[in-house]
Amino acid sequence: MRLLVRAGAPVVLALGLAAPAAAAPVFSTSTIEIAPAAPLEAELVTFTIRLRNSAADDAGSVYVTVDWPLMGFLVDASGVDGAEVDHDARRITLNLPLPAGGEHRLAVRMLAPRDSGGDTLRLALRMSHFASNTDHYDQAAVAIDTRLADPGVPLGGVRVTRAGIVVLSVLGGGVLLWLVLQSLSGSRRRTPGGGAGRGVLASRVGPAAAAAAITLSMGFWVLFATMAWRDYRSLSWPGTTCTILGGRLSAQSTTRSGTRTTGGAPRDDTNYVPVLGLKYAVDGRETYSSGYDTGSRLGVGGQGGRTTELAQWSVGGTTPCWYNPDDPLDIVVLRGFGGAYLFALIPIPVFWIGLVGARTAAARD
């Protein structure tokens, strides 16, 4: 259909006229600020997002997505009225208008998990104006510093933790045992038939091998003794009520060489450990940390089993929990002894070999 105007005027198409393109907003002046600049484990980190439109025209509807870090737990957010919060996708989604020269402030508080020193919290932002096909992407990241629960003991200008002292003690005991066995072995008088009845194994285990076998076994058992002491103490920890901020599986991966079943390709054996972000009260003081069990439980069913186990803890729900009175950030929702102590049986043959060698070195005619 055509519309005719006076002579000499151009003919204008009345239908099929292209609508004028929407004015494009400018989002490039938007910023993300992080406080504190060097957060510690089990500390709250605030990401302050300033959404800006520095263009001369209004942006009628801006689609905003904020993806919070996989490593962190969402505590709360302000400036997100009417937003959709998806804890599974770890995403906040909202629509809002941004007038020309306008600004909208969002503040997202995250919990840096306990035992996450050296990891990074990284938040991602996307702003979209569909009418003008305008997109703006930004992100900000901060490294988590380690919080030392054990300040250690001064030793020669350095500080050694209690666990380090135990390790040094075991190693020192191993060296002392080797010296004793070496001395006994060197002073032993060999007579015909003196080694009869001791077997081939006893004759081939020297003082060094015996000391190493006993030391490794004792070191292994010291680790389990430390675990057992923690499990025992957890039974008397003060109890409180925890609000669940979120949950995730912490993947601890070990790559092994291939087998026949994997066709020679490296096999990735991954141990998945549940972690919960928790809010609770300690002596009337609001406290945030992360935890799950004491560390001695065995996971069953691999990733699928641990995912099912983690699913029973819903965001916003409450559960009984217990904290370490010496370190209130050490929090568990499952306490007591687990099944990991079965692995304490592994060094028994090695320890027995060490004893045989020690008896051989100490034998006197």
C-alpha cells in the first residue's frame, strides 16, 4: 500500500517501515568492589556491585545475572528485591530499569570456607539490554589467606605447629632406633649356628630397614591416634543450632596410571567430601564457618553417594551442630568415630617385619 503526496514529493511506503533502533545504554562504568581486600578462611567477603548507565538515554529494562563463586557460600544480598536466587546454579537473576546517568547498588556477602587458604573467590556479572543488543561482562576475584588455628611453638627463630612437633618426634625416634639397632648389630658376635631358626626374612632385614619399617608404622598410627583424639573430644563439644547457607562437594583428586580396564589411560580416583556453609551462635555471638564431620567417616557410593548424602541438607534449614571450644570456627554436624580406622590395619605387616629385624639386630649369643 502506498501513500501519495503532492507532486514532487517522494513516495513513502506506509507499511514495512523499520522501527527506529533503541538507544543503547552504556554499562562500561559499572564496578565491582571487594572487602576485605585480603580475606581469611571462615571470613565474610562483601562484593559491592554498582550497576551504572552512563548513556544519555534511559535503559528501560536491564537483565542482570550475578554468579557467585563455587568456592563460597551465599550469606545474603541487598539491592536484589524481586530477584530470583538459584542456589543450585549459584546465580542471582533480576530485571531493573537504569535511567540515564543512573546507578543501582547490589551488595553480595559470601562466606570463605574454612580450610580454603590459597583458593580464590571469583564473582561474575552480566548486564544485558535486549532492545539494543547490548551486553556488558565483568568479574572480580580475591585470594583467600590461611587462618592458622595453631600459632605453633617458637623453635630456632621459626614456629612449629603441634602436628609438626609430633612428626619431628616420630622422625627423631626413628633415627634413635636406627642408631641403637646399628650398635647392637655391630657388636653382635657371630658363631656357627648363631642365626639358625631365624628364617630368611630375619637374615635380610638389616638395622636400617627395621628402623624405617617401625618408624613408618608408628607415624601412620600417630595420625590415627590424633584423629581418634579429635573424634573423642567432639563427643563433649558444646552444642548449638546451625542454619545451613549451602552445601557442595569438595573434590580431592588423585590421578593414577592406567589399568587394563581403562585401556592404559590415566585413571582419576576422586574422593568427594561434603562441606556445608553454616551460621550459628557462640556465646550469643553470630558466627559463620563451614564444616561437616570430624574427618574419620568413610564416603560410600562415590560422587553419586555423596551427592545424595549432601541433598538432605536444604538451604535455610536448621540442624544441631557442635563446635570446638578451643576453636569455635571448627564446626561439625556429624560427630564421633567413623570407619576410617579400618585403614589403621594396613601397617601391621610392615611393623611386624620391623620387629623381626630389630630382634635379629638385638640377638646375643
